[in-house]
Amino acid sequence: MKQREISAAVIRRLPRYYRYLGELLQNDVVRISSKELSNRMRVTASQIRQDLNNFGGFGQQGYGYNVEYLHNEIGKILGLDVQHNMIIIGAGNLGQALANYNFEKVGFHLIGIFDTNPRLKGVSVRGIEIYMMDMLDEFVATHQVDVVTLTVPKRQAVEIGHHLEKIGIKAIWNFAPTDLNVSENVCVKNVHLNESLMTLSYEYRAMHTQGEENGRD
């Protein structure tokens, strides 16, 4: 049977559902209605129901959603029910900041960090050793590496992206300020910080301009 195609917008909302449901679990909430969840998330109740119906619904009329069950099911949809081994390439400020973040709580286990700076060789970040880039191929060949986090300068990123595909990497979390030229066989998620800040700038300016126009009415 052909798998149902889910829109990118729905997929982007799933991590938010997962996070909010996790917070509800921490507060010992057992069940919640779509209306109550919409009030917390500022998403309409109908949108929540439509999103979840893409995967089977999970709710019961008159009862709502079992928080723990829904949290677990969304985790499975996102692939968080299995551990993903991750490495970081680029041990500068951003790479080390990410290495210090606890991604293990959502199933991503950092197993190695790589850089070209010889002064960083053997240094540990949160107990994870920094290796030199000439060790990358051997490391990937002897360890299961599911995801590579790329935090290198733009001029290095494209070349490294090509090499990662060549040695069998199938998922790249790219923080470099460029688009990687890899095949469709590699999943790439770009996190371009400047673009995100520019979007914020636009939205802030639009809000400020609208406020000034309302003030003149």
C-alpha cells in the first residue's frame, strides 16, 4: 500500500505537539481535549484534530486524548522511539554549544566530534572526544552514525557534504550558511540562523508599522 503523503506543515507541528504533551506528562495530566490543547498551543482545535487524523486520530469522542499514549505515538511517528547516533563536524563555538546540549532526551546520542584544528585534538566536550577530520572515514566505518551535524564555514560545507554522502551518511543537520549539493538519497535539514533572524526582523518591522498606522487612525 502506498504511504499517505503528509504535508510539510503538519510535520513541522508534530514536534510542538510532542513538546507540549511532554510538559503535560511532567505535570501529571492524564487526558486533554483538543480544545484545551489548542488553548495552550494557540492552534485551533480543528487544526489539531485534522493533523492527528493524518495518522489515525488517537482521540475518543467525549474523552479527548490520553496524554501519555498520544505523546508516545507522536514520538514513534517522529522516529524518537529508537536511538540515533550523531556526530558533529566543526568544533567551534556553535559546534561545542550543540555538543553541550542534551539531545539524548529526544533520542539523539552524540558519539563523536570532529574538527581540523590540531589544538582541539583529544579535547573533550561533555565527555565526548574531539577527533581530527582524518579519522572521520575510519570512525564512520566502525560506528553506526545516523546523523551528522554540520557546523563548519560555508567554504567547507559543500565539499564535506559530498564526502559524507560518499561514505554513506544519510542524514545531515546543516548549520552552515549554504545549501548542500547532495542527492535525494540524503536527508538534509538546514538551520540557517541568519535567515531566521531576518524573518524575525521582517515580522517585527511589519508589526511596528501596523502599530504606527493604527495609532494614526
